[in-house]
Amino acid sequence: MKLFRKIRQSLIKEGNLKRYLLYALGEILLVMIGISLAFQVNNWNDNRTKKASELRYYENIKEQIKDDKGLILEQMELNNGFGVQFNYANKILESNDRSKMDTLGLIARNLTQYTDFDRQGNIYETMVNSGEVKLLRNHQIINGLRLLEEKYLYINRMENIHYDAMMKYVVPSITPVLRFSNGTIVDPDKVYDFKFQNLVVSLLQIMNEKDKVYNEALSEIEMITALIDEELKRD
């Protein structure tokens, strides 16, 4: 700055207006260039910080839905295991095969069991409410998370339906006809009645719907994970 001031003073003393104006213009241009560079550097730093935050958020999301995937797979395995048993019980009831009454009794005892994913976290809603959704520039990932939350809500709704059916219908139906300690059927006629079979079939329908939505949630998780991996590789 001292150098510029000396140059200005020298030009003023010389009385060379043309050279002074050219110098003044050059000095203004230098200042403008300096300001522009400062803004560019600041914007570059801001973008780098935002990108780093975005990538950290992607990694956190990936880890969270990975945990969700593990829980869903566990619930699916249980649900499918019970489904195999209940389908077999339905065949026994359909054929009125009383030679398999002991097996039927053990399966009937499991009618009070149900899967419960109970996913309470809400990634998408949390992002929107906190404003962090603005950090994510991949709208496919954002939309995928929204759809995944819808699947989670549907899973919870089906699990609540299953629980209500079990408490309102299953428990009252099997308590008078089954000894829970060893699975012995104490009233075969009521167990082999069509009403009891209808109960088993109703549970199977609920469980099939649960299996369907479990698989849909897993598909969403796979899609989101693949998109996040692309973002992480692109960096």
C-alpha cells in the first residue's frame, strides 16, 4: 500500500493526468480482482465444508439403514419360520388329521408369537425438521429415504394389526382348549372346528402381508445404499 501511495504522489507531482488516471484504473482493477479471488476462495472453502458434511451424513445414513436391514432380516426369518408352521397346521386342520394332534398342539402354542420390527427412528422427517436435508444434493437418495420411512410405517401398522389379532382372538380362542405347559390339546373338537382354522388362515394372511412389506423395505435399503456408494466413490 505504501508503494501505491508513493506512485500516486509521484504522478500528482508530475501533473500527468492521463498517466494518473490509467494508474488509478489499474489500482481499482487490482482491488476488484483481489476481492473476487477472496470470494472465490471463500466459496470454495464453503463448498468443501458442505461436501464433507454431506458425505458424513451419507455415511451415517448408510450405517443406520444397514442396522435396519439386519433387524428386518431377523424379523423376516422369524415370520417365515412361523409361517411354515402355521401353513402345516392349516393342512392338518383342513384334512381333519387327528393323528397329528400332538404336532398341532405344539404349533397352536406358537400362535401367540409374532414379529415386531418396531422401527421408531425417522431419518427423513428428522432431516427435514433439522434442515439437514438441504445438505443432500442427491434427490434420489432423499426420495428413497422418504419411501423407506413409508415402508417402516406400514411395517409397524401390520405388526400392530398382528398384535391386536393375537390378543383379541388368538389368546381367547386357544386358552380354553390348549395346555400351554406342554402343548396338549384338551378340547380337540374346538381345535378342529372351522372357526379355529379360519383364525389360523387370518394370521397367515397378516404374516404374508408383513413378509411382502419387509421385502419392499429391503429393496429400498439396497437402492439407497447403492446410491450412497456412488456418491462416496465420486468424491
